[in-house]
Amino acid sequence: MPSGASELTSRLRKICGSEHVLSHAHDLATYRSDGLSHYQQTPVAAALPGTSEQVQQVVRACFEAGVPWVARGAGTGLSGGALPIADGVLVVLSRLRRILSVDLDDARVIVEPGVTNLSVSRAVAPTHFYPPDPSSQIVCSIGGNVAENSGGAHCFKYGFTTNYVTALEVVLSDGTVAQLDRDAPGYDLLGAFVGSEGTLGVATKIALRVIPAPESIRTLLAFFEDTGGAGEAVSAIVDAGIVPGAIEMMDRLSIKAAEQATGAGYRLDAGAALIVELDGPREECTSRLEQLMELCSRTGALDVRLALSDEERDLIWRTRKAAFAAMGRIAPAYYVQDGVIPRTRLSEVLRTIDTLAAEYRLQVANVFHAGDGNLHPLVCYDSAREGEPERAEELSALIVKACVDAGGSITGEHGVGVDKKAYMPSMFSEADLEAFQRLRCAFDPHGLANPGKVMPTPRLCGEVPGPYREHPLERAGIAERF
Amino acid sequence: MATAPEPAPETFEAAAAALAAAGAESRSVRILGAGTKVGWGFPTPQADLELHTTNLNRIVEHNAGDLTAVLEAGVPLAQAQRRFASEGQMLALDPALGPDSAATIGGVIATGDSGPLRHRYGAPRDLVVGTTVALSDGTIARSGGKVIKNVAGYDLGKLFAGSFGTLGMILAVSVRLHPVPVATGTALGSSDDPDLLGTAARALAAAPFELEALDVSWNAGHGTIMARSGGAEAVRRSTRVAALMRDLRLRPVDVEIDDAEIWERQRAAQRSERRALVRLAARPSLLSAVLHAAEACGGTVVGRAALGSSFVALDPDAVVTLREGLPAGTVAAVLDGPAELRGQLAPWGTPDGGALELMRRLKARFDPAGACNPGLFVGGI
């Protein structure tokens, strides 16, 4: 524990109230990891501020004590982005869960960061909805979504968190507050902040755009011999200019696990299942649905089922969303990856994964957002078997490499966090990383906001080089610095 | 002694070297595409060097199956669109392209310019998935990638979109494409009453029509709302939109199937050669107040009815009155207009103090030499 820690902790207690600052190891157990539980760390203290002013004071206190801090929402992240720092403070935002305003005339909702994703859609239903829908949407918080630029099954058509955040109130690491607004003049600070994984500051108020709920939703479940066949169907759909609300694919192993969990009636003899959801104006859905069913049959679907009721649709989706959790039925543990590939390289990359899995004598289940090429390979292993966790980790890394080699990305929606920072140099050169660091240093020159995440190696911010020079416009009296 | 830099470099390396040389010698650089928006922002003294993207003009990739493309900054947007259209695709960015449709992709992104399609598809920042930039110390840096879903690293693409070349020079971008709708139809409904237009715009925006575009125009006491549907059933859908327009008491109401010209007119009215052009960002529900304010100054308006983004053309002398007459919180940026006016009026409006401080820090980190387009942007950055 660094010197002055107890002084800082007592200051935090004054700010938040004693009951909202945890500093004993047993109280901190819950906060030692996020959704990626194989990374664990106990912070010096966890502060649970109840207002945005308290967040500001907590951050200010950390700044004055020179102590780093990590912001945490619901802790569902899958990249260790909210992993605490041993010598740092965890700023837990779960008490900031008020919906501050719902204004359908402007299609805007303003929330505190601890509000859950699903409750935004609930607040504007039935006429509107909030499109980004990570699988954890029942519990994950909007503040976490902003930090990670979360996606979800429907982002192929509707886009990501960054496309829906219209304004933020943020606390910077020196405790100052800035208003970032999409419509404000100047640099797109908002765009830089969303998805910065808590390294530029912490959002304390979040304005979101919501959109009209689709008039019609048609959900179709098709089974194929193998993922290659399902991949062909996806290509045919996209080539026909159809933009479904969601296109999700599951392979044989994930079907097996998920079906055991929900008993939805997924075909166990199929090598791949494809969920295609059309949404929009009813005429368009009806006309596209016909075309879609024909495309599935033409590309060799074994079976095409249409959800005939909301219950049937829910069951299809519940099964898809259960895939991660259900994997426990197949193996005691797994690594989940989040690589992205250009969609047209799908078959090739899946073949590579199969070959690698055979070589490493491990099972890999594949669940993915097929429309945008975001794969979630689940590398199954058993820690009780010697060498298996290491083999799984190695295989996992090779799968990420295969995605990057195919022209893709190491992460589509889970974020870099601590988990994937070692892969950053496979995608970005030293010059690229150095440019990232310039952004980070502009927001957080002292490196106090979530240090040790995103960047592969620790870096410090130097002073801004170059002396102040008077601008020609200042000389001419046209513009002034303020 | 550095050799004289090329004014229109053909490679990324040459562009970066030219910037670095200027930076090292404390010379100012004006970064230019086709120059169609060169008059926007604070007027600035003649730069020591003009650096053109003209020769960075390759369409590097068009991955039709992946709905992505990689373009060098100097590619004219119109040329790229022709290429995408040959595969039934488009980059969903339709700003006014200037004389001879010369606007380049780099210029459109650097200025954050957009048109009616913003309603459905967003602004440049929403369509750029990767960026390569040159900085004034000679760095060439990439961010993002060329897949449509990607959260690895910081989103410098958004930072550079709309930064007016003040952080560095955009060399190339990867963009997300969309299919061109197989058919379109536009419903038009008119009224002379700004309040009725405001109410109708809200109702149309809240209806589940999934419109490609929802625009408004206002000219000399007469306004029209136009709603474009795209897709196999576009015509039937437009009929339904028209029915709602009638319910909302817009008169007359028409459906136009051959609708390209309507939208071309909207785009063209986002620029003004002879008058001043002020771009507004207001809460969408304030549309009627915006129309009233523009009418009071003899201004004409086009804009995105559901987004609160409007373009007012008016006499330069009336700009101050317009700004005073707008609802509180509206951002009014003077784009086209005499240099004199832009010099006097703080053309960008006033940013939040905390945000401006961040912008200055960003400028200092990315362009420590202060070489890139100095003085023209917000706060004289």
C-alpha cells in the first residue's frame, strides 16, 4: 500500500460517506475482477460515489494524492478493462443509476453511467428503442458501454454505442469537468472519448439518441450442413443488398451447448445455425423475407424456420445469447476471443481455426456476428489437465493472429483492456501507438486514468515540446487564446 | 538543407516529409484537397506552403463483399461513388460537392461535411472505419482498420474527421459502404406555417418509416418537408408517408418517384456563393423556432428535419441578427461568407471552456510545430 493511502481513503469516506468506501480485503472481493475473472487484483479502496459531484471530488482527491484509479460500471466487460490497480482506487459507478430525462420530441435520453443498457430501451418503449444491445444488456451499464464502445447483435444494421452518444459530461483525471457534445464546434472530443476504455476520464452524464422501434420484425432460423454453407448464405444475403437487423451464426459445438441449456429445438445434426432478423417497415420486411428464404434454400439450407410469435423469437434469441454461459456444459473453462475479419474471408479463417484446434487437441466453439465478421471463438479447456490452459492460451493467440492476418482486428466489441494489449503491436506500428499516446496525454497527462490498459507497454507523457509562439492571428488581433 | 517540398506529393512518405520540413522550419502549411471549402473558418494569412492531396488519388480497395473501401485523400468523392455504384453500393455521404463536383474524400472528411443521407447513415465520423494521417513531425500513423466493426486502439478517425486539417494531413481513409436502395420515392408536404412544419417533422421523425432522408426547406414564407424512402417497396412506403403528411395537415402533399433532382436541390442549397451561409445545430424540436428566426432575417433554409442540422443562406449583414434570434444553445457556424465577416464574428461560435482546453492540448500534442492550417479553426487553433 502506498504511503498516504489511508489518508486518501479517509478523504474518500468524507466525500462519499463511510459506508460507500470499501477498503477491507473481504469487502473488496467482489471488485477484484470484471467479467474476465482470470485477471484479479485488489485495489487500495473502492469508492462508490452517489452523485457526479462526488465522482469529481473522488477523482480530484486521487489526483492530489497522485494515485491512479479505474472506473467500473457493472463489471461485465470481457477484456479486463475494469481490472483494478493494486496501488489504486476503484471508482464504482453503480450508485449513479438515475434516468435523468426522457425527451422523445428530441429522441434523447439522458442517463447516469450506472443505468443498465436494457433500461434505456425500456424507458422509451414501445415507440422507440436504443439499438446497441450487448448480450449482457440486462446488467451491463451505459457508462461501461461508452467506455468500451459496445456493439451487440444488431450493430451490423444499426451501428455501435459511438453512433448513439450525443453528449457526455466527463470528469478528467485532474478532477475538472468537460462537456463533450456532438454538435459543439471543434474537434470531435466525444468521438475520441467513446471507446477509450476509461483511459481519458470518466463519464458522469450520458445523452443518448434513441430511434423509432421497427414496425415489423421477422426472425428466421436456418440450419446448414456446415459453417461454409451458412457463410455462403450470408454472402448471398449481403450481395443482394439486404441489410438485416442481425445475422448471427453458431457452429455445431455451440448449438449443442446452447440447445442443452434452453431446449429450443435447434437441430443437433446441423453443422451451423444462422439467425437472420429482418426489421423495418412492414412492406419491406414482407418482400425481403420471401427473398431471404429463397436465398437460404438456394445456398443449401437443411431447414428454414420462421418465428411465428414473440415467444418463438425470444426462444431463438435466448438460445443464441445463452451460448457463452452454456459452454460450461462442454468444458470447465474457456477463453473467448473477439477477433474481426472481413466477412468474405470467413470460410478461410474458420478452416484455419479448425486446423489449429486439431493441432492443439482442443475444442473450439464458434459463435459470431456474421454480418460484420466479428468472431467469438470459445477455446475450451480443463485447468485440471496439465498443460491445457497454456495450450488454450496459445491457441487463442493464434486465432487472433489469423484474424489480423486476414485484414481484420484483434477486437470488435470487447475492447483491448489488459487481455489484448499484447496483441496491439500485431495491428499497429510503433508510430501508430505513439499517435494514440498523444491523444491519451492530451486528456490525461499524468497517466492516472486506468493506466496499464490498451497500450502494450507502459508509457509516460512528456511535456509538450516547443515554446509558446504567438499566432499571426493573435498578432493581428483576429483571434485570441482563452 | 532540406530540399523544397513537393506541393502535391504522390506518396504518403513525401507528404509526411513535406510537413516535417515545414514543421522543422516553423513554416505554416495549408493542407488542401480540391479547395471547394477553402473559405470556411477564420480568415488566415497566406500560408508559407500549400500542400495538395491532388496526387494522392488512388482508390486503393473496393471490397464489395465486405462493404468497405480504402481511398486516398485526394480521390474526388464523385469518382469514388461512380466506382461503388458499379457494384450497387454507395458511400452514404452526399454533401454539396462544389464546382465541377470536385470535392475530395479527404476534404469532405476533414471538414465533417454531409448531406441529406446523414439522417439515416450519419456524418463522416460515422462512416470512417480507418484513417492514415501525416503529422508535422513526419510521423505517418494509422488508426482503426478496414473492417466495419473494430474497437482496437483509439478512434483517431473521429478526431481527424471535422478537424479542418489542424492536427495533421489525412492521407487515406477506410470507409464503410452501404447498398444503394433498389428503388426510391419521396413524399413532399408543404405549409406556410413554421409551427406546423415543426410539428409535422417531429411526427414524421418518430414514425417507423426508416427513411433514407427527412429534410426541410424554407424559402420566402413557404416550407416543404421531404421524406425519402428507399428499398424494394419504396413507392408503397412513400404513399404511406404521404398519408401521414396529409393527416398532419401539410398541403399540398405529393409523391415523386423520379426524385433525384429534389435532393440535388437540397444539397446545392447548403452552399452560397453570393450570400452568407450559416450552419446550425439545434435541438430537433426547435425546428419551427429556427425557421422563424431565419424568416425574420430574410434567410432561406435547408436542413435535416429530424437532426436539428440546418443551413441558412442570408445577407452577410443579417448574420448577427440571426444569431441573436436563434433559440439558446444553438450552435451557428458561419461557413460561406466574406472574409471580413468571418474575421469579426467568431465563425465557429463559442465552445465549452473545458472542451476548448482539451482541443488546445490535442493541437499541441499532434501538431507541436503549429504548422498545420494554423488559425482557421475553433478558438483560433
